[in-house]
Amino acid sequence: MMGSKGQEVEALAASIDEKMKLAGEIAVEDLTDTEASLLKDKEFLKNMESSCKMKTKEWRRAALREKALRVVRGAWQVSDVHDCPGLDFLVLVLTGKKALNQGMFDKVIKNV
């Protein structure tokens, strides 16, 4: 009876060792997957920060351009400014237009 109990204990100990080994392997695989996921998340965060900085700059630039155009629109409504050649150039720069025909200034100002 002692011999069979000893064999049973050994079998159970071997079973426990095998299960512990399997659990350890699963834990290592899970850790590896988690580390890979963490690296991807860090890369995503880095890209997101970079993208947000670029978008912030773009929006600031667009807001400044729009503000400048509002000022130009207001100045254009003043009658003595109509003959100002610098104002035409300013509109070209602000709107990004390649060329501006004579008489098209009002149309550009209203459409922008």
C-alpha cells in the first residue's frame, strides 16, 4: 500500500510540474504578446502626438489667414483703399491665388 501511495504521489507531483510548466509557457507567451502590444501602442502615441502638432500648426495658420482676410475685407470696404496695389498682393498671398485679374478683387474677397 505504501508503494502504491508513493507512486500516486510521484504521478501527482509530475502532473503538477507539467501543469506548472505549461502555465509558465502560457504566461511567457502572454507577456510577449503584451510587450508587443505595448510597443505598438507607444508607436501609435508617438505618431498621434506628431500628427496633433502638425494639425495644430495647420489650424493656427488657417485661423491667422482667415483673420487677415477679415481685416482685408474690412479695409476693402473703405473707399480710399480701392486703389491700393499692396492690398491686391496681400489678397493674392492670403488666398494662395496664382493670378488676379483686374476687377476680380471683389470676387476673391467675397468668395474666400
